[in-house]
Amino acid sequence: MAQHIPPDHILPAVAAADLIAAGFRQYAPSLTRLASPHEVADQIRGALDAQRPLSVVRLGDGELLTLAADTVLPGEQVQELAPFLPYAGVPRSVPEIRAALAEAIQGADWVGVPISRAPTFQGLLFPVMRHFGIDWSRLKLTSSTINYSLHQTGLLLPILQGRHVLVIGSQASGLGALLLSHGIHVTGMIGSVAGVMDVPRVVQETAAHSFDIALVAAGVPAVILCRRIAGELGRVALDFGHLADKLVTGELHL
């Protein structure tokens, strides 16, 4: 507020919250609605019923920092901000990885984006979109926590019931066993994905399985995997993320 008040002036009896509300009303027409869990669930069920491909990917700080390295942020700064990237499947962000990730985002059917306006979330989302020439207004958007929302709203199990399910990622064995115990027909489990460079091998192994929907919990590579499973194999793929860990450890329950 102080930066916008002229020198030698005061603004009596106007709270900061009132100024924010007044400014927000001016920008309200620019609000972009994200698809709800029920809408995304309907899209997934529709694709499964029609046996058509569909990919749901999610962008968190790992994906956005991977794209930002040496593009909108210096690579050294990204290394400081994201020491977890090697664990998330990106030992080092190189042009080939960034190009593959950007292409997957542009080609995905649904893209989960962060609601948080923190610097490494929405603070990077739109700058990296602009850098890679991705018109975000043409994407079908939902929340980046759509995986959790599908679970919390009780939509996940009904989506999977009666379907052939493939589980991919380091928690594949535990998640697969858990789904089986709830009557889900798990037709395959593919273990840990050794980073983005392992994606071609995983796609090849995935092609050998019979399944309707793949649940992919593989860090940053999951975005590329989901897009390729839909685009090349004609199946439904959901970026499952850390929901797999929380279900396997019992922190969350099906």
C-alpha cells in the first residue's frame, strides 16, 4: 500500500483488505475456471467406456523448475531451489528433457496446474509456458492436486472398478496389492522408473501389458509417460503422483 500512496499523503480509514478486494473486482473477469474432480472423473470414465486415449498430467514445482532451468531461471539457481530433482527423475535439466516435457504438456488432454501463487508454482507456470510457446488458454486445465481430489471425493475407486489397471512407479507393487485387496483388477505392475531417460524402456514394457488405464507415479517422467501411453498406445493414463506413497504407507485410505 505504502508504495502506491503519494508522498505527504495518507489514506484514512481504508483497510488493506478493502483495497485488495477493490482491486480484485477489477480483475475478476480474467479468472480462469479449473475443471472439478467430478468433471475430470466424467472425462476419464467417458474415455474408458469409449476405449479412447486420454492423458491427465500434473505440473508441480518439480516439472516447472525442470522447465525453468537455463530458460527463465539460471541453472545454478534451479539447483539451489530444487535439490530434489534427481529423486524426481531429473538428474540434470538438459534441453532434450525440457523439450520432451514441454511437448508432453502441450499434447496432454488435461493439465493439472498449481493453485498456489508461490514463486516456484504459479510464479513459474506462466513464464515457462510463454518461453516454450505453450498457449495455456488452449489447454484443458484442472488442479495439480487432481489426484488427491479424485481420492478425497470418493471418485477414484469407482473409476477403476471393472477396469483393467496397470500400475507404474516405485510403489507399483504395494499399490497394486492394495488395489487388488479392494477388488480392482490389476493386470500389471511396472517397478521404478529410472528417470526421464528411462521413459522409452517403460513405454516399451507398458505396451506388452493389457490394460484400460495406467496409474503412473514416477515423478517428473510421469508427465511424459502419461502423454505417450495415451498418444502411442491409445489408453487412459493418470499421473498418480505421491498419492501412491500415501496410500501404500497408510497415511491415506482407499
